[in-house]
Amino acid sequence: MSGQTAAIIGGGVIGGGWAARFLLMGWDVRVFDPDPEAERKLGAVLDNARRSLPGLSDVALPPEGALTFHDTIPDAVSGAIWIQESVPERLELKREVYRTVQEHCAPDAIIGSSTSGFRPSELQEHAKRPGQILVTHPFNPVYLLPLVELVPSPSTAAETTETAKAILTEIGMYPLHVRAEIDAHIADRFLEAVWREALWLINDGIATTEEIDNAIRYGFGLRWAQMGLFETYRIAGGEAGMRHFIAQFGPALKWPWTKLMDVPDLTDDLITQIADQSDAQSGDYTIRELERMRDDNLVTILRGLKARDAGAGALLNARDRRVEGAVALPDDLSRPIVTVHRAVPLDWTDYNGHMNEARYLQAFGDATDRMMLLIGCDAEYIATGGSFFTAETHIRHLNEVHAGAVIRIETRVLLGEGKKMHLFHRMYEGTRELATGEHMLIHVNLETRRASAPAPHLAEVLAKVAEAHAILPRPDGAGKAVGVKG
Amino acid sequence: MSGQTAAIIGGGVIGGGWAARFLLMGWDVRVFDPDPEAERKLGAVLDNARRSLPGLSDVALPPEGALTFHDTIPDAVSGAIWIQESVPERLELKREVYRTVQEHCAPDAIIGSSTSGFRPSELQEHAKRPGQILVTHPFNPVYLLPLVELVPSPSTAAETTETAKAILTEIGMYPLHVRAEIDAHIADRFLEAVWREALWLINDGIATTEEIDNAIRYGFGLRWAQMGLFETYRIAGGEAGMRHFIAQFGPALKWPWTKLMDVPDLTDDLITQIADQSDAQSGDYTIRELERMRDDNLVTILRGLKARDAGAGALLNARDRRVEGAVALPDDLSRPIVTVHRAVPLDWTDYNGHMNEARYLQAFGDATDRMMLLIGCDAEYIATGGSFFTAETHIRHLNEVHAGAVIRIETRVLLGEGKKMHLFHRMYEGTRELATGEHMLIHVNLETRRASAPAPHLAEVLAKVAEAHAILPRPDGAGKAVGVKG
């Protein structure tokens, strides 16, 4: 369906996000926004999208569509089969936009509104063709988050809803069909409740914005990123299940645990409805299976954030640094140096629990990083403009290993001379050898990106280790090509 | 501080999670729980923790502590410096537990309560030593999520709070010091508001449990996992900032966008307070920098979930499969086969935007997987008990590449005979060669985990490709050892 045209009415953060998503999915995009800065602002959103969206997929996206800016709405909507309105939340303004749009757009084009809270019936009032207007409410950043709430009204033809779903799916989104009109649809009811509750906490001096953010991102935010509310609670109910969970926290519904004190009666009917819906949603899995899926997801998210040194991942890094203490070469250099000692994390394993091929290189890369630190190639040194880059790697897989197993990498310096650092890593679980990694690194000038000599103090330490290790027998497999017996 | 002792009063999902965390951090753990099934249930939690927690860290944890079960509270608390109460949410029951605990525990031990909502002053009423009892409210799963709300009362000595913080930090948690007592502390006020709002949506037939979960996990849940509420909104305010965001959605505070209609007045004072707190929290970064941090985090989380085929990641996989269509060998086998064509994702790059060393092997691994699919080694074949395992890998890094660049891998079959499949991958950005990967794979019987012959139809297709590729010149670098010029 790429090669089609979308019109964007209002090109701010949300409209710009829509524009970026359509463009990167191969659509031509025509923008109307009276802001004289609109082109620059939308360009900034598009820059962000270009660096982040294409890599989400494991297959290349189609060639980017054409982006044009237009001075009038009639010009912008010309030829568009999708028109996305993202103007401020003022009902009269939105209706005025639809009036102009509908005078000039194709009668079978979809007009989607990014409104956070207005119901489609409200938007459609006074419209020439009410059925053409739907709520299609996205979430910022629109170019990355898949959710879009799709809300038709009774005036909307089923065919229109289906066409809208197909197009949204095609541009990589998840249209959540909201079956009944309600103020603020679904997600924003939660967001609005939390926002109001948060305003109270600040107003009453209970918590700051940062404390509130930490209360979310170090705890339940991590659960909601992967399962949401009900599946999480189904698991929390444990073996006793969803009914038990609801019953356990039933009395709390009457307590002032939030300012939201207008609560439905927790009738048997409502409890049964929830339990049945939860069974339909998650009943294919046992609680134990759900727990493991949840833990796999949480570990994956936490370790991803650790790699970015962000959110809860930054806490994990701080802890590692505290536990690890100072980094120093061992006094005894007559033996290989232990450069990695850790458990195999869940996110390094496949669905059978075996460590993935690429993670062997990640562990060996960590061992190399550690070796660099030990000889003084640390952040301070790198800031002076030099570092080691890996030129070549040879890995031999000898035995399998599972999540949770403690692995140890012992590192030999085979050569440390001139621009070269030649390392040989051996990975063990206990005494069982799992893999070897032979690596040739070249010292590089970070400005020219070309080979260069390391600083003298670095070269000296490296040579000392290489000399000490030279008395050790040459390891099995070193200097061998693929397919040649070690 | 490992080698210390913790007592766990109530060993359900929450108490069991505490027990697992203390144990895996090297503490001895003494459990009291009258449930005859307690030992089995806690064992199940501990199994989950053992597979997930140790790998979170990049350094090995201390040896696990000793776990014992005790018939009485006095016995369980003997020698404990931390006593964690996780019994049901009944105030009288909790007070009764503290009475017995305080008669037998060390007077300077910490008594932490896992209560979701009671204030510490309520818990301390009638206690022998009120100052000894604190709220330490964790989040399920306790062994993975770092957040613990630490709520002292006016009776709590500052020293007690500091000791509690130090111990919680040492076992890998993040103690959020709640400075004022309030029902349900901080996080559970949000959870309770959302829970009540969700009950209305189900009660009124607006949405099912699954639709609600999807409204969370495909949208704002992903934002909250890494930044929370206010930093996300600061970014949404864009160049205009936090004040603009609050002003923009100020009118909505009066609208029925949630059942939480008891709203504080949005005075200039409150707006200034929020804007100032947000500046203190996030003011070190420009909006553009925050946007990129957010996008890095979101891509990392989304791609992590993609690897697990969970949540929003499962949506991405479904889209890839739709776009990709049927998998088939090209008709023309006289050229190398394109096995990967994709953009470099943000989570494959370091802080300078260069692709990480280990991700080259991930891309080559994907190319190998694709080649396996093309010769018929698909899920159906693997289910019959055979597959190819990588025995050896040789990577040469020739040029650097950045996030967002489109890469292409062309694959040659150098040998496809007997149990062996010898592949040579070349990675390009346009015509620029980035790296080569030479891989020896061995066909394996998945039951014995030993080398075995592939099924005849597989062997036949593989031989056909190898034969066709044999007319191509031997690629540069094939058959070379590390450090030997290609």
C-alpha cells in the first residue's frame, strides 16, 4: 500500500510523528500547519524517526515517500486517502477543520483525529459526511509506539472502520478498536487518573516529580511495558488465581488509597466477568508459564536499560560498580587473567535456554573490554583520542551452556607489540570449557579512525603482561583457520 | 554485608520474593509461614529467582545463603537483623505479628512491612518499640523489580531509616524514601486509581481485560518503563516545555476524562512547583537530548520484546512476517544469496552510534538462520530432531557502520557435504564492505546433541547450492587464521 498519500493537518509533536511514520513506511505526505516554524519542527521529529524506526524491523523498509508543505488545507488534502487531524483540543476548531477538509477531500478518504479525549460523535456533529470522521488516537512518539485507539461512532460504516484498521496495521501500528464511545477512550482515562493523582501528591508536598517518576519506572512501569494490568494481577494471584486476587484486594476498594473514590460495586457478576475475560486472555498458560514469560521480559527490559545506562538499568550498573570495586591487574601474571565472572542472563538465551551464538562474542567482547581497562585503556585514556578496535575474531564453540550458569573467562595476551594486541579468551563453566575466542585488536587514533601506536605507558603495561604470559604453552586452537583441526 | 540473617514472616508470593532476593544476595533466610504448603510454594518462587536474578548483574553474586523453615515466629526471628512481614492486609493481624516478633527479636533489628497501603503510624500503634517498624513496600516480582517504598513515621529514628536504606541498597533494591505518611504510599495510589478506573470500564462494557492490557502495554506502559510520567510529559511539551504542556491540558482537568473528579486547583503556584521540580529532575538535558534518550530506550525495549516474541515485540514480528512473505531460494544460484537486508537498529550501537562488535555476529547469525530456512531447515524440520549448530566463526571487521544505515549480507555456501555446512557471509552498506563472517556449522541430532547426517532432502538442496556457488571465485579472507593477511 506504500505509494499512497496522507495529509497531515497540524504538524506539531503528534502530527509530526504521524508524518514521519507515513513517510518512512513509503507514503507521500502533504502537511498543512500555519506555524511558520512548522517545517523546521517537523524536520526535527523526522530526524528522530529516521534514526530509530527503520531498525525496529528485521527487514528493510520501502524507500521513503515525498514530504511536501502546503499553505492551505484544500491543497494539503488533495489526493490523500488518509487525513490526520492533530490540532489543539478545541472542539470548535476541530469541527472547523473538518468542514474545510470535507469540502475538498475524496469522499472515501479517512479523516482520523488525534484527539485525546473527544468522542467521535462530538467530532462528527455538523459535519457534511459524519461517517468519514473517526478517532485515531496515537501515543507519543507516534513513530515508535504501536498503539492507536480507533473509535468509530454509530454513524461510522463498518467498512470505514475496517479500511482504517488495515491502513494503520500496514504502517506498523496496532489499532485498538474501542467498541463504545467514552470520554478519553481507554488509555487516556488511566493517564488522566494518574495525572490527577500525581497533581495531588505534588500539591500536598508528598512527592516531587522525580520521586513520582522513580515510583513508576523502577516498579510497576516495567510490568506494564510487557503485560499490562490484568495479566500482571493474574500472576500475582498465584496458584489461587484471579478471583483470589480480586477478593484479596476487594476491601481496599472502599479505602482512601486514591482520590478516585467513585467505585463500582464488586458484585459476583463483575468478579465473574473479570475472571472469565482473564481466562479468555491468558488461560492458555499456567501461572508458572506466565511467571517465566514475565521474568524473561523483565530481565530483557532491565538488561536493555542497563546497556543504555537508563532507568532501572542505571541502578544495576551502579550496583555492579560498587560490588566490583577497583580495577587492577593481578600481582601474579604467570597465569591467565580472569576477565569475566558472571551468570548467563535470560536475555542471552534462546527459547530452549541455550546461550545464543552472538552472546559468546558479547561475553568475549566484555573480556576484551576488561583487559583494556586492566592495561589502562580506560575512559580517561580514550578521551585523549586513542583506543583498541577489534579487527578479527575466531570463535570455537565447544560445549553448550544454559541461563543462570556461572561462566568464567580466562584471558591470555598472545602478543602486545606496536599497534597490535592479540588476545586469547577461554570460557568455562567450572572446569568445563565452553568456547574459545581469539581476537586481534589494533590501536586506533579515534579522530583519523586509522591505526596508531598506543601511548607509551599503555604499551609498557601491555608488553609486561604479554611477556609474562609468553611462558605459558600456546593454547589449543590459537592461530587456526575455520575448518582446520585445533 | 552478606552472611547476615533475614527472617521472613509470611512466605507467599511477596514474602517468597523477599526470601529469594536475600538468599541470592548471600543472606541466610529463616521463614515462618503456617501454610503447610509454604515450603513448596516458596521453592517455586526461588526456582524462578535462580534462573532470572543472577544474570541481571555483570558480576557473579556471592554464594547463596542457607534457607530454613521454622514452626514459630520466635524461632524464625532468632539472630535476624531484618524481619520482613508479608501477611494479609489486616491491621489487627499485622499488629499481632509485631507483638510476637518484638518479644523475641533483637531490639535493633529492622521490622519491615510489605503493606500496600497502611501507614507506618497505623502499624506502630500499640507496639512495644514503635520506631522499629517501617513500611518497606516492594513490587512483585520482588526478586527482579528494584523499587521498595520506604516509609518511616515520626517515631522512626533517622538512624533506623538510614540502616534500612543501606540494607535494601545492598540487596540490589532502590529504596524510595516516602517523606510523608499517606494511605497507599505513592505507587499504589496510581495502581489503585487505574484499577478502579479499569473496573468501571469492564463494568460498563467498554473494554475487556485484554483490551485494557493492550491499551497499556502497546502504548504508555513502554514510556513508563523507562522515564515515568513527568519526564515523558516534559518531552511531550516539546520546545515550549513543561509549563506549556500543563497549560495545554489544564482545561481537561475539569472534564470527565476519568472518574477521579476530585482535582486540585491548577494554581500558578502549583504549576511553578511542577515546572521547577521538573527542571531539577531533567534540566541538565535539552528536549532534543531527552527525546533521543527516550527513543534509545524505547527501541531497546521494543527489540528486546521482539526477541522474546512478547508484548509489542510480537506485533513487530507479525509485521516482519507479513512484509517478508514466503521464504524461497532464488532461481539464479550463480550469485551469492542476499540473506539479510535491514537497517542497523539503535540497540546494536554504542554511545558513539557505531555498531557493537557482538552485533556483527548477531547479523551473521541471522544470515545463517536465513540460509538454513532457505535449504529447508525450518521449524518443522527442527521439530523432527535435527538442526545445524555453529562450531566455528571467523569475523573480519573492515569498516564501521552507524545506526540507521541499511546493511545487506550476501551469503556463499563454500561446502555443503555430509554433516558440514561451511558458509561465507559478506556484509555491505551499499557497495562498501563492512565485514566478513566465515562459519562452520555441523548438523546435530537434537536429542544426543551430537553430529549427525541431515535428512536427504536437506542434504540435496544444500549440495545443489554449494555446487552452484563453487563456480564463484574463493572469497578474500576465507580459510584464514587470525592475524594472517587475507
